[in-house]
Amino acid sequence: MSPRADVQIYVTSWCPYCHAAKSLLRKKGAAFTEVDVDGRQDLRGWLTSTTGQRTVPQVFVNGKPLGGFSDIEALDEEGKLDPLLAEPPAAAQALPR
């Protein structure tokens, strides 16, 4: 598999689940853009309104929110993460950074 998706992960530097999510994505060979939301109330507010979640990490693939670490781990265990990571982006959807 050759991951091609546009992957963005919103994190804080001190969050163990953020580190676990990044580790899983690296294991999958997925390139990703990391956005640190520590002290960024604007991004935290955007994440909450977009995903309905207040926690990090929040992983987006091709602009679609997948959830946090447990969500992408479950997708991986079900064999559903690799196909998502292999999808090319349909159109450039700029997410906040």
C-alpha cells in the first residue's frame, strides 16, 4: 500500500493518545501534518464545532474527521484504515492550522 491521503492530526505535545495516534500513522507509512492546538482556543473551538469532540488527538483524512486514537485504532483492527489512507484527496480542502 502506498498512502496518498491528506492526513492532518490535531494534537497537544503532552497528550499520550496523540503520541500513540502519530505512532500508528507512522507505522502505516502515512505522511501527516501535525497541528499543535495547545493554547489555541480558536482551533479548539473549531475542532469542537466540527467533530463534536473536545479531546485530542483528532485525525482528519482528506478533510473527513475520523476521531481520536481509539477510533483510528479500531479502524485499523477492522482493516478499514489502510484503504482510507490510500485514497487520494478528491479536492484540496484547507483545514485550519
